[in-house]
Amino acid sequence: MEGAILCDAKLEGAILCGANLEGAILCDANLEGANFEDSNLQDANLIGSNLQNAKLAGANLEAVLFSTANLQDANFQEANLSRANFSGCENLELQQIEPAIGDRTTILPENFKIPKHWK
């Protein structure tokens, strides 16, 4: 599914573990409760998507655009967040991204501090 264009897709509860969605455009998609564990979403566009309760543990989220996405209770455990852009995202809590792998290139919401263990 590399480079797939799935704007406005209704994929709530979808199981996409280990999928290659590199460069996919999933803007405004309903991905509530979807399972993306260990998937590759590098350079994906998730602007405006609903990722409430999505499972993103171990996923490669490098350079993903999360602007205006609903990230309520999304699981980012050990996900790669390098160069990911969370500016303008909604319902994200710091404790959701603390167990992830990020660095100084990760763009966090204004009120967030970079977790100490990030490089």
C-alpha cells in the first residue's frame, strides 16, 4: 500500500500490522481503533485523521504529518517519531509519546517538552 491515496477512508478497527504505507495519504480518514503495530508509515500524511485508540506501537512514523489529527488514547509505544510533525494535533497527552523513540527533529505541540531520554 506504499503511496496509497486513502483520503476520507473509513478504516475504523482495521488490522494493518506490518503494512507498508510509506508515503500514503490518509488525510481525514477514520482510523479509530486501527492496528498499525510494526507498520511503516514513513512520510505518510495523516492530517485531520481520527486515530483515537489507534495502535501504533513499534511503527515507523518518521516524518509523518499529524496536524489536526485526533490522537486521543493512541498508543505510540516504541514507535519511531523522528521528524514527525505533531503541531496542531488534537487530544495528545505527553505520556502517550514518552515511551516512543523521538529526537530533536520531532515537532511537538507548543506546550510539550521533549522527553529527557530522546536524543
